[in-house]
Amino acid sequence: MATDPSEYDKSMPAVAAYLAKVERAVDRTRASHGGRPYAEVHQALVEALQAEDAQRVVPQVVERFARQISDTGDSVDG
């Protein structure tokens, strides 16, 4: 099944905007919860994604981000 290249070009701004929302949510969670327990990080990340209206992230990706944030000690406040 071939896809018209112009359709790709038309969809890229929306994809880029969505990925920027995900990145902001991850960055905010990393800054506030880096190094904290996984369950706490996961909940904070889910809430941050919802706040950015970016909650349609594959659950395994959310889990991976949460695990990485939990494993790092990059917390700004502690």
C-alpha cells in the first residue's frame, strides 16, 4: 500500500507538536521526580502527559520513561 508523500508532509507538524508535548511531560517529571520510586514516577508521568494532552502514549513507552527517570538521581529538589 503506497502512501502519498504529501500526506506525510501534511502530518509532520502535528506529529512534531505531539512529540513536543511528550518531551515537556517527560522533562518536567524528570526534574521533579528523578530518582524517586518507580510507582511515584509513573503516576507523576501519567499526570504530566494528561496535563499536556498527550496521554495517548504506548503504555510500554510510559513505563520505560518512568523506569529511566526513577533510576536516575536527576531530581532538582532533592
